[in-house]
Amino acid sequence: MKKLILTLAILSAFVAGAVFADVQLNNAHKGKKKGDEIVNCAYCHTKAGVPKAGKDYAKHKANPSCKGQGCH
């Protein structure tokens, strides 16, 4: 029973990530790095300070963390 609950919890985490992910934005940043760090959802929402609410990404292009080699 514990294995079933654990499996369902892990599966729901993957499904939730797939549902809420911005595929177009992820594809635009695929394979890009800022220094030694991979640019992904966690990088943008923690290090770059881009809030999770809203889809107005254009205003964040001036963010210093979003500029540099391979960036905007």
C-alpha cells in the first residue's frame, strides 16, 4: 500500500509539472546556460527573480540575470 501511495505521489508531481509548464518558454531556453548553471524554471524563478504569476515575460528581459551569452 505504501508503494502505491508513493508511486501515485511521484506520478502526480510529474503530471502537475507537465500541466503548469510553459512548453514554448522551456523550448526557447533548452540547452542554455548562465555561467555554469543551466537555465530552467528553477533558475528563472529563484536566481533571476521572475515571479511565477503571470505570463508577461517581456518586462523581465532587462533583468541582468536574463542577459548575457545565449540569453535575451
